[in-house]
Amino acid sequence: MRGFERAAARFDAAAVAHREVARRMAERLDMVMLKPQRLLDLGCGTGADLQPLRARYPEAQMTGLDASAAMLAIAAARTPRWRRWLPGVLGGSQTAFVRADIAALPIAPRSQCMVWSNLVLHWLPDLPGALREIQRTLRVGGLFMFSMLGPDTLRELRAALDEAGLPGRAHQFVDMHDVGDMLVEAGFAEPVMDMEHLTLTFGEPAALYRDLADTGGLTALIDRPRGLLTPRALRRLDAALMRRVDDGRLATTLEITYGHAWRGEPRQTEDGHAIVRFERGLRR
């Protein structure tokens, strides 16, 4: 969390991958016949995704939710004040901002028609629990659309860390097949998953480190063992990365997992009892 707080002021300038992934997510919405009345942007960051979502769904009441106060301050500043306080003015609808933990959403059950989440879920320590929370907030027939990082992300950095004698410092990202299973377990219906690789290039290791810091991605290096790298260890890591430079550029892989799923009819009551439905047939 502290990494995202520190990155807020520099995030938009550095978030090239976030914007490109958001654009590709939006293309997938072209195939969905849905006009949501209420839309939740989960992990909205600086609010950049809310602008194209607003253009697509001008009448929707939107909520941007993030755990970072600094990110939300920027999101609110880029949103017209009348949208935040005066729903219905000029034919538009309200945009609200909420600071909260995704694992414990302060959102009413079955209140949202659509939940959107762009490159956030992979940072959560309890992804299955978060998916249950998201499912709880959706109406029956509501859509959950998301993107997240997969296991091949930062594979070059991971290999360089191992080569430099610094194993165990890179975040472990979840495979899309496991995410699909989690969606089903959380009560979602008809999950659809796909994956692609994006490649970013940098002129030197320091540029990669700076990009990770500016997008909050240094969270990818928070796993045990803790602590900052010593100057000697950092030099070893720099050298290992430089051995991977090709044609003057250091390539860095991002595995992007895309997914969407629907809130189906509940299978259990809130106290855990199974729901049995009977269809009335024609008498003969």
C-alpha cells in the first residue's frame, strides 16, 4: 500500500501498460449487451479508466474504489465537481469515490450491475475472498470484467534475481486457470479467460526499477526476504539484467490475464441452505 501512495503523483505518466490493457478490455465490452445502471471500478487508482467508461455508459452511476488515499485524491480532482455532488445535472449521473479494502467492500449486496477491475487483483493476499466480495456486490445477471498479471510477468527480472543470488524476492502471480476455478468457487457463472504477453523495453536496469516504482509495481518485489538490496547486491542484479540486453534494450514481459464472468442465480441462502427451484410444467 505504501508503494501505491508514493507512486500516485507519477503514476499516470508511467502507466503505459495500464492504459493499453484498459483499451483492450474496453474492446471486449463491444461484445457485451449490457447498459449498467451502477458500475464499480475496483482499484480505480487515479481514475483514468472512469473517463472512457463514462463515455460508454453516460447514464450509469459510477463508484471508484481504491485503498490509496493519494490515488483517490487525483481521481477526484480529474472528475468534474458537479459529477461528484450533483447527480442529474446536465443530463449526467454521479461519480462517487470510496477508500476501502477490496477484501471488505463497503458496498451493498446486489447493488452493482457491473464491476470493472484493471490490473489490481494480483496484488491481493486473499484473491478467493476478494472474488466472493465482488460476487456479493453484483446483481443477478451482473458482469465482472477484469485484468490481472499472470505468472510470466517479470520473468526476466525473476531470472536475474536468481542469477544474482537473490531468490525469493519476486511476487508469485496466479495462473489464469486457477483464477477461473476461483471464480466458479465464488459463485460466478460462465467465466471466460484468455491471456496474452506484452513486452516493455528499457534502456538500462535503473529505468526498469524507476518504472516499477512509478506504477507501484515495486510491490512485485516485496516477498521474503525483506529489506532493501545492499549496493553490492544491486550491482549484481544490474549486471545480471545487462546480460539480458538485446540490441541495446532490456525486454520485460507482462503476462496479461483477461477475464469476465456473470453473477448467476444464488445456489444457497445466506445461512448456507441449498436453494431448490421447481419449474412449473404444462399439464397434460
